[in-house]
Amino acid sequence: MNNINGVHMNIGTRLRNVIACCLAFGISWSAPLSAAEKTSSPSKTQEIKLAHLMSRDEQIMLRNMHAEYTMSIPVSGRIRVEKGTLRLKYISSISLAAPRSQLRISLNDKVIAQIPLAPSKPDGNLIDIDVPQELLAPGFNTLKFSAAQHYTLQGCENPVSPELWTQINTVESKLIFDSTPQPLPTKLSELSTL
């Protein structure tokens, strides 16, 4: 622990202060992109595993009749997303009733995909889902996985039956973004967009 002006600072606080200083100085050293640089900037592809966006490296387990999992997707204000894809790998229970079981994926409360959970294809393979660029805003975006899982076609069933599950593989599932750089703001008031 360091004591600066009578205030104890832990390692996390010191690290945040160092990063903030580096970013602030980095802004003063960088110039905004010129018009020529804006038009000639090549598109860059970035792949982010879902596991890297989670607080713990674990698989997403959706259990019971109704289950959901929400995660935050950060998008820097320094880039413009040209194209987004969610490559999803999942496995579901072979006991699920096909016509009634589904996995719904939404971004910022807008549904972007519905996937039937069929016992004939429990592994799900890798599925590419288009992520509309207009739904991605600078800052944190909310990605939600919602499962409706049933093991019978009749209405009477146990909502917490152990057969009701779907697992999303967060190591093989990833977000793929094609993006181009945006001008770097030179004001400290714009620091939050970094």
C-alpha cells in the first residue's frame, strides 16, 4: 500500500491511475486522422472469444424451462463497425422437444436470431449470426442469450427438470468485427470514448 497525501491506494487504483495517465498523454501525442487517412484506412478484422468478455472463464449453462444469460460487449468510439458476426457453438439436451424449444439471441433488446433446439442436432455446429451494425453503439452493448426449453409437447411438465439445458461454448463462440478507425478525439472531455 502506498500512502499519498494520507490516502491509501491499492494496486487496482494505482493501475487505473497509470492507465488514465498513459491514455491522457497518448491523446496529446496523437493527431486526428486527415481526410486522406480516413478514406484510405483499411478495414481491420478482430475476433473476440466470448470467454474473454466474461468475468470468469466458464461455459454458459442455460438450465430449466426459461433461462437467460446477459453479457456486455464493449465497442470503442475509435472504430466504426462495418460488419459484425456472432459465431456461436452450442450443445443442447437430446431430451428437448423440437417444436417448442429454442434459443433466442438479442442485442440491446432487439432479437437478432432464433435457433431451434432440436434433439436430432444437439451439437448445433458453428452457426454464424449477422450482427446489425446499426445496433452497435460506442460503449457497452448488451448481448443476451434466452432459452425456452421443453421436454414434452403437452403443457404439463416440470420446469426445473434436469433434461432442460443448453450449453454455449464460450471458447469456440466468438464475435467477429470488421471495422475502420475513427478520428481520435484530442480533448480530455472525450476520454471516455476510448
